[in-house]
Amino acid sequence: MPKRERFKRVLLKLSGEALAGDAGFGIDTDVLESVAAEIKNVRDGGTEVAIVVGGGNIFRGVRGATEGMDRASADYMGMLATVLNCIALQDALERQNVHTRVQSAIEMRAIAEPYIRRKAVRHLEKGRVVIFGAGVGSPYFTTDTTAALRAMEMNCQVLLKATKVDGIYTDDPKKNAKATMFDEITYMDVLQKGLKVMDSTAISLCMDNRLPIIVFNLGEKNSLTKVVSGERMGTMVYAN
Ligand code: UDP
């Protein structure tokens, strides 16, 4: 099992929902500000931070498709939604004097750099927070899979999956009072038990490349700082 230690370089996956606050949709500026403050804290502590942002608070391709849209077109709308969140997060971070770069998998040079792996690595080395937008740039993927891919490309030690629950449970803790939380669990168990952590493409990618995942509650104060410094919290997914 991988050690819990102070990480030097992490990939933080922020779902769109994480930026939406209680409303469940759109962007909550107070939430954004506190997320940015946590990221700043971690960055100031010397950890390099790459971020993949979701778009579910604005648009999800699957939703469009169920309403009759062509799935690929709907997914492109979802990818554009992630870019809105990226710009909002960049703005929040820069207001707190954190240097950032947004890189987009779909070219839109007026607002973001195109995704160039080596350039992104260089930004991280220089202490900039790199925010990846537009997923992998292709429909039928998710930003969770993007997070797994970028984490590997950036040589991150861990994928930190920020959620609204404390970790991975045996069952939905909101519906089943007897559900218990795993401290650690293997990728295979996550897949076999059908636990809804990330989609199976994302989990498989992490499993094949032995990239540990830590699922934690971003809503808990200082949780990101604690996870990055190696404190035991949330659930770690690993190979065994
Ligand atoms: N999406 C896509 N390809 C990608 C990443 C995302 O087509 O590589 C689309 C897809 O429609 C998805 C939407 O963008 O539903 C928003 O991303 P996601 O649902 O992963 O966001 P989150 O749930 O993290 O907020």
C-alpha cells in the first residue's frame, strides 16, 4: 500500500458540483473563494498542484442525450461548461495572488493555453497552479477519466478526488444508516462491488498504472491541506 506522506505533486479533481454550493447548480462565489484559499494554502506549503475541473454544475452530456440531443454534441457542451468553471477558479485563485495557467484540451487561445504536456509540467515546476479544462477534448469521456490521465501525464503522486462525503462507503450513507466507510480499498474491489467512486474507465486507468486515489470531503475545513500533508482521512484506493 502507498505511504501517506506529504505529497510533492498532486492532481486535484474538482467536480462542477463542488463549486455549486447548496444551490446544486451554477457557481457559488463564496464556495469558490474558500476552495481557492485551500488550494493556496497547499501551494504555499510547497506542493505542486494540478487541477481538473468538471462541468456537471452547468451541463452534462448524458442529460442532453436523454433529452434527445446527439450525445457527441451534448458532450462538447459539457466540455465547454468545464472551461467556464476553470476561468472562475483561475480568477478566484489569482485574486488570492496564486499564479495560475488554464490549459484547454479544445483550443481557445484567447482565454486558455492549448494543452501541451511539457509546458504544463514546466508551469508546475515554477510553482504555478495548472487548471485543465475541456476534459480530454473528446466526447464519451468524463472529467474523472481526464483527472486520471492528466495525473499520470504530470507524474503526480496521487489523484485527490474531492467530494461531498467523507470517503467511500459500503452503501450510500445518506440512504443507509448502517453504511460504513472504508479506510482503504483496492481498485478491484471498487470495480467488483460497483461502488460509485469514479467511472470504471477512470478507475481502470488508475489501476493499470498504479496511481493511488484518495477520496475525501472537500466540505470539511482544511481537508485538502490535511490530505496533502499525509494525514489519514478519506479513503485511499490502491493496488494492494
Ligand atoms: N466531457 C466530455 N469529455 C471529457 C470530459 C467531459 O465529453 O473528456 C463532457 C461530458 O458531457 C460531461 C461533461 O463534459 O458530462 C462535464 O464533465 P463531468 O460530468 O465529468 O463533470 P463533473 O461530474 O465532474 O462535474
